[in-house]
Amino acid sequence: MISRAEVVRMAELAMLELNEVEIALYQADLNRFLQSGAELRKVNTQEVRLSSHVGRASSRMREDVIQRSLPQEKALRNGPCVVDGCFRVPRVMEDVR
Amino acid sequence: MTGYEIRIGLEIHVELATNTKIFCGCAVEFGAPPNSQCCPVCLGLPGSLPVLNRAAVEYAIRAALALNCTINLYSEFVRKNYFYPDLPKAFQITQDDKPLAVNGLLRYYLGDELMETQITRLHLEEEAGKSIHSGESIIGSEYTSVDYNRAGIPLAEIVTAPTMNSPAQARAFLEQLRLVLQYAGVSDCKMENGSLRCDANITVHPEPGMRVEKVEIKNLNSFRALERALAYEAERQVRVLERGGTVMPETRTWDERAQKTVRMRVKAGAPDYRYFPEPDLPPLELDAAWIEEIRSTLPELPLEKEARYQEAYGLSTYDTGVLVRAPQLAQVFEATVAQGRDPKFVANWVTGDYAHLARLGGTVSAEHFGQLLDMISSGAISAAQGKTVLQEMFARGVSPREFVAEMGFTVIADRDFLGKVIREVLTGHPELVERYCNGEDRLLGFFVGQVMKATNGRAEPRLVNKLLVEALAEGRNWQPRAE
């Protein structure tokens, strides 16, 4: 079961600010996900190989050939704040507490 | 510091020298205008899909083989999730529990002692974008500008076992690692451009083996920064322990200006990154024959070369060290010696004047360089003239034979003429002659220098030496040394 503290930690990692109502809501939702997942335990998987991917595709590689990039202004188009060809964001350093 | 055991591990990121990024065809070029080498894949735009660059895999395998790793024929890519503005997708495609290569080993010298450090793993991942912090450093910056040209450049991440015991050892390891990777031709490894970066973790144990928390240090942009940051951090942790405190697990940054480490954040644990298999990339399955093909193209590596130079050519540790650390010098040395010249004579010139001039820029072909050395060793020109000729060869690309003929460089070995010059020099410095006669032998070098100067470096130095000693001996006979 997912605890309230785990929900708070996940919100922190996702940089989401949750109020008490939301924390309770997500805790219940996440626990319902786990319950659904738990259903799979009923399936017999003894003969099934461990896999990380759906299907049996193997790596397809491309040759190291340069392709045209987006023009700079197009690359920057979605940026809410653009200065001197760069995306500008608030400072990233955490306050040293 | 005595009584404490220091354990250091390094995590090195190397940008692989491909033409394009790891998952898209955007060019990789240092110094291009910001955000001009980006596409929907490396900007993380919805609907874009990664396709693995074969050359990135090949370079990573080369690096792993040069570091004596075992290559896993099956490896997987995963998503490492974290929010940081330099990561456009909010996850990094990397490898976790099934990396490309494991169990390597690097041997290197710390002073005269041969050391070895285990390489735990080498894996492939994508580079993040570049954050440019306003102000003078990350500390106290107001905002951050992000350039995604770097996002998606292929990286090999190399992790060592935490078994190094001193900052000096960590530095020696990193220097040798860089050299090996340069020899393998997988990266230019320029720390100043960030194509080789190093994070270090360090623990200080009051008693060997005692469990303590790990501190990670980032922002180590030079060998000197690595060594100094580790030395500072070791001392800081000892101070904390001696006050009865506990060292906190955290990530610190090296502040170059203040020459100290500063706390950045509490260390994120692996669960916080919520790794999971990258659904857009199938597992990487390699053909053993391809790996052997790559292995067969690996050149002789630095430590082997060093041993060969000492054994086959009888070179000193100093000369081999200089040659091996600068592959282009080693190349000139070998090509010049291959034509049957004396290895020690060639090594002296390569590690001396040639190395000095090459550092200033340019190269001189082994063929021309060999011709110059032949003229010096046959006595056709003096060593001093040889230095001038070599300078001109670097500056203007002249052929040594033509230049010597053009300048009329010849060696003066005429005893009568040199005798006359020597008399003039000695007459010009009566007090020094007296001091020499009273036993100051080292003044001989000064007189030789004066004669060389008076002849524009054209006098045959061995003859000058001989004639000077003779002339001065006469002086000593005139003025016998006081008993």
C-alpha cells in the first residue's frame, strides 16, 4: 500500500504542490493502480521468460550521417522566455539551507 | 588526517567523437550558435522517436575494450526520470542494471608505483543540454539559459570501484584514463570544453571498512580541480568527524574561486529516479564478431608503448613519459627512428625543441625532421644552428636542406679563427678569467656561450670547449692557484 508520505515524496520529485484533499485523492488512486497490478499475480508465469519489452524486436541502428536540424527560431518557438538564442528559466540552484 | 582511511571513486562522462547525436541525426559541433543543432527528437517534442547511432555503440565498445571490460552482448536502455531544465524530455535515456560493459581494469603509474583500479561498468547514455548560469557561478545566479545543442550527444559513462586512497591517485587515474581514451580514438577528451567530465565520490572512514555516508562532488573541470576538491573534502569530513558530527550524504559542487566545496543538494537515491525500461528502444543485442572486429583495430595503448620504448630503444622514463603522453610526438619519434637514427638522439630533439615548438602550433614532417637531425649529427651544422633551422621549419614550413644552403649555415671548425675569437673573449673578461683560474670551473660555460654568441652559433661547440680549456689552462699556469 502507498502511504501518505510516499505520495508527498512523489509529488516533491514531480515538482507538484498538492493540498491535503489532493494528497488523499492521489493516495487512493495510486492504491487502486496497485490493486489492478496485483491481479496479475493470479496468472501463472512460471514458463514465461522475464522481459522488459513487448515483442521481440532487436536494436535497429542508423548510420552516423548528419541530417538537417531545425532552424534556430523554430527550435525556440515553444519557449516561453527566449534570450540570445537560449531558453531562459529560473535559477536552478536550490537554496542552501 | 592520520588514522583515517580515504576511499575515492570516480564517475567519468566522455563525449564520444561521433558526427551526430546518439538518437538523431543532428550534428555534433562544439561552439555552434545555441539551439541550432536540435530537432524534435533531441528537443523531446511529442511523437518523436529515438534511433540508435551505430557509431556511438562502436566507440563505446572501443572504449570498453581499451579499459579491459567485458562487453555484454545483451544490454538495455532505461529512462532515468528527473526534472531539470537541461533535460528536455524530463528523463534521460541511459542504461541501468544491464549496461553495455562491466568489470574493466586500468593500470597507471602514481609516481613510480604501478597502480590498478577496477572499472565497475561502462554504459551508453545521452548528454543533457548546457545550462549557462547568470553571474559568476551557479551559486547566487538569478536565472539560467539553456542550450540544447549538447542534448543527445552520445556519452560513455565510466564508473570506477571506490578504491582509490588519495586525491593524487585519483588524478593519476584520470590522466591515464584520458590518455587511453585518446589513444583509442573515441573522444578528444577536452576537459576545458567539457568533452571529458568527472564527478568524484569520497568517504572518510575513521576505521577501515566502517560504513559511512558518501559525498559526491560535481563541477570538476580540470585535473587540478579534481585533486584540490578531493583534498578539501577529505579535510572537511575529518573536521566534521573530529567534532563528533556525522557526514551527510549530499552532492556538493567545487567552487573554483573560493577553492572549496559547497553543498548543492541532498543526494537523490536511485529509487527517486524511477528507472524503467525505455519503451521506444528495443534491447541492444550485439554480434560477438563485430566486437572482435573492433578489438582488432585497437592501437597499442600507452602503457604497452611505454614499456616498448624503454626496452627496444633504451629511453629514459622521462623521455618515454613525454612521448607517450603526446601521441603526435610519439608518431614523429617512431617515424624518425625507423630510418635507422639513434633513438636517444632523436628522443632528445623530439622531447626538447620539437615538443616546445609543436606546442606553439604546427607540425614538421618526420622526413624533414630526419634530414635536419642528419645534418646535426654529421656535423654539417651545429646544434645551435639546428635549433634555428627547426624554428623556421615550424614557422614557414621550409625544407631544412634548402634553408641551410640559403642561409649559408656552416660550422666553423677553423682552429686559428676560433683561437682568435677565444683570445678576444678572454681579454674582454679579465676578472672572470682570474676567478676561473682561482677554481671557479663553472665559468667555462659562460666563456663557451660568449664564443658561440660571437660566431652567431656557428662555432663547433666541442672544439670551442677544447680550445677554451687549453687557453685557460695556460692562464692557470701563469697564475698558479694559491695552496
